[in-house]
Amino acid sequence: MTDCCSGGTKLIYPCSGCADVGEIADNAARKLSRDNFGKMTCLAGVGARIPGFIESAKGADENITIDGCPVACARKTLECVGVKPSSFVLTEMGLAKGKTPVTAEAVKDICAKIMKTHQNADTGNCAPGSGCCCG
């Protein structure tokens, strides 16, 4: 997936853990991918040390992890192969592990927060009035 601001590749890795916040992380990554924010890819492939997945992560312009809780399995999996991702942790974004119903509204809210945070970080990369996602 091409980042509309930098023209680079942006990969998204959710933790997909068994808790409610892991399910929300997975659903948020799927929605962000469908909405062309980036491309969801396989965290398990990185964890299994499959060369193609590691090469993709290392070759991406940006890697984004979405973890449900502070254990941060997705972020740590990428760090184990030498990749420093942009990290989002849902419990640091207002969700409570074991207490957050998995709803379309919760997923939509997390996606909006991730996109807003990312756009704020990238605002300097866009020409004013360019119409790109960050401007």
C-alpha cells in the first residue's frame, strides 16, 4: 500500500490477541487496510521468521503495530527482527482489556484515532492544498 503523503509502503500488523482489545486491534487493522490507509500483513509470518515477511517489513517505509494491551506482542515481534514500528496500544487509547465490547463503533473510533495521530505526525510532509490525506 502506498502512503498518500510520502509515496512509501505502509504495513499494518495487529496483535490479534484473544482478549477483546486484541479482536478490536485485528478488526481495526482490517478496516484501515480496506480504507487504503496501509496494507495489513501477517504478524505470524514475521514471528515464524519467514524470510519474505521479514524482508517486507525491513523494506517498508513504515511499519505500524496495533497492540491490544501493554504486553505489545506485535511491536516486540517486529523489534525482534530489527524493525522499529510506529506503535499503537489500545489500552493507552482509552480501552480496557476484558471490559470493552467488540463493536463496529469501537473499531471505527480506534481507526479514527490512529489516522489522526498519523496525520498529525505527517502533516509536514504534504504540500498545502495538495489534497493528500495529511493536508
